[in-house]
Amino acid sequence: RLFKEALRSVEPDRITFNAVLDAVASPQPAIARELWLQGCERGLYPEVERWEAGAPMLDLHEHSEGAGETALRWWLEERVPALRPKPNRLIVVTGWGKSRPAAQVRRACGGGPCG
């Protein structure tokens, strides 16, 4: 509710949506999905779906953990079941930090090595 009220006075960006989705993705997935779809409508998560080498792909770059969890649930529950013919494989790109400077990756991984 607080986030919806804030939308009236502030123009949220992807960072704002990611933070809120981190808080609500697991405990309230239906609310998270509604918010994530609003973020998509606002152009905050562009081009998350495409085909790569004949397989459907979900690209989670720029998604926080909660945003990525929400996007993956949406994709697996709504989009993938509707695909015809059924694909043999699915591709999910997580963007785990290979392109980030090493110090930023260490911070994202709690100071230790990722993986």
C-alpha cells in the first residue's frame, strides 16, 4: 500500500521497483507480480523475453533477486505453458556479475567469491 501511495507523488525507477520487489517477492508473490508487470509497462524491464538458438529465453539482467524471482515465476507460470510447440529447453540468463568490476562483484556476493 505504501508503494502505491508513493507512486502518486514520485516517479519510481528500476532501483525503486527492485527494492520493493526484493521485499515482497517471496511473502506476497501475487502483489510482486502486479508490481513487476507495472514496471514492465513503464519500460523499466525491457526485452526480458526473446528467442535464442531456437529456445525461449528470459533475460534477468537489471533485475534484483526479488524482481528476478517474480519475473521467473511469471514466465514459467504464464508464458512458457502457452508456447506452441512445446520447447525442448528454456534459457534463463541471470546476469550473475561477470561484466561488473571485481570489487562490485565481491560486494554483491557478501565480500567473498561468488558461485
